[in-house]
Amino acid sequence: MEIKVIVGDIAHIEADAIVVNLFEGVPQPGGATAAVDKALDGAISSLISRGEIKGKFGEVNIVHTFGKPLQVGAGIVAIAGLGKSQDFNTDKIRGVAGEFCRALRKLNCHKIATILHGAGIGGIEPEVSAQAIAEGALLGLYSFNKYKKPEYEDVEEMLIVVREAGKIPILEPAIRKGSVAAEATNLARDMINEPANYMTPSQMAKAAEEIANKYKLEFQVFDSEDMEAMGMGALLGVAKGSSQPPKLITLSYKGDERSEKALGFLGKGITFDSGGISIKPSEGMAEMKDDMAGAAAVMTALVAIARLKPQINATAIIPATENLPSGTALKPGDILKAMNGKTIEVINTDAEGRLILADALSYAQRLGLSPLIDLATLTGACCVALGTLYGGLFSNDQDLVDKVLKAAERTGERMWQMPMPEEYKQQLKSEIADVKNIGDKYGGAITAALFLAEFVDNTPWVHIDIAGPANSNKESGYILKGATGIGVRTLIELASSEAKNQEAT
Ligand code: BES
Ligand code: ZN
Ligand code: ZN
């Protein structure tokens, strides 16, 4: 879908549908909604007084004009509910855009025109609203069509209609930034939704190579022999059960040639997690094709960064393998030697994400990347702790936490800082190795983070456990069923805000 900003009067735009809005509990619409109401001889206000249009968040009411009265150019007027004005924020705009775009796609609209939601009495800056509309619309219209025909035709064009031409120079780059971020997120969704028989570690490496060629990124892939040479016994241990060869993939963006520094983004790339010999129950196992959501997020964040060109360097590192049981598989009780020399007693082969990340973290430090951010669908315990809306954030550096949380907040990706108490570290003590790979019954997301910390020296590092929000089982706002692409926009935002030419992106 193409998104353009134009100057005009929304009531007289040629489009299949025009979109105005209403806050909940407002009896008489104002601004552009009032102007459209007037053009419709008060149809909107009378539907409000009859209680049909309530302005509830996410509701989209449709008024068909059938060309009469003639003042309204579009045959369809959509009134998007913004919810209660006291609850309004930028993320609500994304949600509203997702909802009205889907509602209008169902009505076969190919060209829609909308006002800038929230920029009037909502108190949101026009460019923030424009970016959020672009993001919400593109994310909300996503569907995974590779193996099934789409239910509806595409919305081809969205016009954002403003009254003053003077705003256009600030709105256009905002729309571009929102579109680039949403397209990267949708690319991550495509990779995550792909079934594990198609998205193998080799396929991930191929996808990364294609990305590198298209966006001029540096690309490297290591196979098991290279891993052997580098001493990556933890990653190799997990890969042992599978006949698909493991890959360690890196993608690098150089936006600041004069600096040696580079951000390090690490993503868990388990293309299928059966649990291995500690096999998972079959119920819900199919969902474990998304155990590479962290990998997809770091890869596609680099795509957006390459397109937005912030003055900063960033490298994505992806350890990719399947976790399967077989005659050659890793067994409970086995001991692995990680790249940093530490020995790990594997108590449970289903705690494999931390094993592959252990070696990836060592490798990232060998490359001198700093700070490090890893994204991983790491523990069911994190879903228990925070539910499916929040990623759990763990770190050794509070300044970095504050930056990441601020970036997340701007994108609407919800993350919550979790503690890493020293006392729980003893749960990882092994009688016969340096550490074991699981802790006791409770606090599993924390002991997983403490395990990862064993493989981080002094580099500032944040671990984000996205096991809860990586996937959604319902459609709402700009989130669809299936992969959400969580983390992509936070990483883009972090790279932009840390860049030297911050305002340029
Ligand atoms: N990939 C899973 C975590 C997961 C669970 C992601 C549910 C998404 C939804 C991870 O590899 C795993 O299996 N973790 C185990 C750890 C346990 C054995 C200590 C878990 O959470 O049960
Ligand atoms: Zn597992
Ligand atoms: Zn896993």
C-alpha cells in the first residue's frame, strides 16, 4: 500500500472511503468530523445521539452515502472510535489505523483517505500521528498469504489529508519512517509464520544473504566446522539431534565509518523446538516454529536500519539450529563446553535457547560489539510472569535498560524490567560442571537470564524474553493472529536514538 500526504478537505476527497474519528462520550463531534457531519446533514451526530456511534476504542462505524448528499466525495464514511480521551496515546493511533484499514478492506475499498488522528484535541504532534497511522495501517493489513489465497483484495492507497501545506515537509519523512519500520516488522512476521520445514537454519542463512545483497549489508555465515574451530560447543550440542546443519549468521550495517563501535543485536534462532530428548507435549508444539522470532527480529531490524541510514554501526548475530530428538541428540546429563571455556551440565535439553545464545554472546564480545541486546523466545516462565503482552527485560546495566525501555515505549512494544537477584544464581550450580542449564521450579525466566549472564563479561547487555508477546492468538488493532514481530521496532528506534545524526532519521 502506498501512503501519501495531501492538502485538502477530507469531506471532498475522491476516494472509496474517508475516515474521521470520535472520542468516547463526546456528544457533538468537532474538527474534521464536524465538517463531514455537516456535509452529511448531521447524520453522524444523529447516530451518536441514537447511541449507534459511541467512539469506543477500536470500533469503526460505517455510514454509506450513496453519493447523497453530494458534498461528500466518498461513498463510505468511516467513523473510527478513539476511546476515552484520558486513555489516548500514540499507540492507540496505531491500533485505530489497523482497525479502520481492515474494516475498509472488508468493504472492498482500494483507496482510502484519512485525517491525522489525535493531532487536534488529542494533543499528539502531527508527525508522531502520521508515523503511527502509517505503522498501524501497514501492520494491521498484514496477512500471511504464501500458502493460502488472501480473503480480501489489498488496499492500494491511503491518503493522509491535512489542511496546511506547511506541514508536508515534516509529515513525509515521518510517514516514511513508519512505513519502513512496519515493513521490516511484516518481513519478520513472514519469516516467523513460515513453517519449520521451509524456515530451516540454511533457509535463514539464505534469507539473510538476500537481505544483505538487497540492502548492502555485510553478511557472514559459519557452518559447524567453523563453530568447531571457534569452540562453540553449546551451539553444536543443541544442533546434534538434527539432520539440518546449524548456521551462525551475521549481518552488519556500517553507518558510521569513523567509529569502531557497533551495537550488537542477538536473536535466538531455533527454527523448531521440539524440546529435544526432553520432548515437549504435542499440544502446542506446532507453535514452536516461532522459536526463531528473536532471530527474525534482529535480522529485519537491520533491514530498516539500512533503509533509514542512522549514523551508527550495528551487527546482528543469529545462532540458528533445530532442537530435535534423535540417536545423535544431546541428552540430559551431557556436558558441553561453551566458547568462553565454561562447562555446562545439560539437565533439560528443552532449555536450549540459552545454550545457543551462550556461544552467540561470547562471539559478539569477541567482535567487540557493545552494548548487546538479545531477543529470545526463551521461557514459558516469562509468559507465566508477564502474560502475553509484555516482554521481560533483564540487564547488567541500568542506563541501557532506561534507553531500551524508552525506545520500546515510543513504539508501543510493551516491555517490563525484571530483577536478576544474586541469590538465585546458586540454583545454577552443578556438582560436576561450571553451571547447569536450568534452575529450580520457580522464577524460570530469571534463572534463564542469570544463565546468560554467565556468558557476558563487562559489556552492557540487555536480554529481552519475548516468549509471551512473540505470538498472538487474537486479532486486535495492529496485531494479527500469529507472529507479532515484537522487538523489531524497538531495535530500530534504539539505533535511531543512539545515532549521531539522530534528527535525520
Ligand atoms: N522455546 C521455549 C520457550 C517458550 C515456551 C517459548 C512457550 C514460547 C512459548 C524454550 O526453549 C523452552 O522450552 N524453555 C523451557 C525451559 C525449561 C525446560 C527450564 C520452558 O520454558 O519450559
Ligand atoms: Zn526449548
Ligand atoms: Zn526454545
